[in-house]
Amino acid sequence: MSHFEHHVFFCCNQRGAGETCCNQHGASELLAYAKDRARALGVNSDRIRLNKAGCLGRCDDGPVIVIYPEAVWYTYVDQQDIDEILSEHLMHGRIVERLRI
């Protein structure tokens, strides 16, 4: 049994110049946004944990997050995508198919 109902890992890996990585697409900033937004929505931090991760090995799909225990992978572009993942997946248990990879 998992300690958290959902554990969300944001790849925030930063590679060298010229190499594709999630952090080049604003991953760290969108993780900070997601944490702030989750608090504003009243998402219980005892139930759901949002974490920064190193390389998750899917740079070509990036930026990426993975949500456990379901092992659902998402890509995202902006705050609206993060809002949709928070609302649909984490609050209502519905996978956001348009962002799933």
C-alpha cells in the first residue's frame, strides 16, 4: 500500500546546451505552479504528493510527469494542462487522455 493516494513526479532534469530536456520546457516553473494551484484547490497534501524528479528517461516526450500508483505518464505545455491534470486525474480520478503518453 502506498503512503500517498497519488504520487506525482515532475521531470525537472537539466541537460547540457543543445540537449533536449524537460527543464527547457519550463518544468520547474510548472511544478511550482502545480504546488501552488493544488494548495489553492484544497488538494490534501497528506493524500497527494507533488515532487521534483531527475531524468525520467522520456525526454523526447517532454516535458513529462508520471503519476503513481497508476503509472500514468503525461506531457503538458502550460498551466491549463496542469490545471486539467490536477482537476481531472488527481481530484476526480479520470485520466486526461489528450495529454497521456
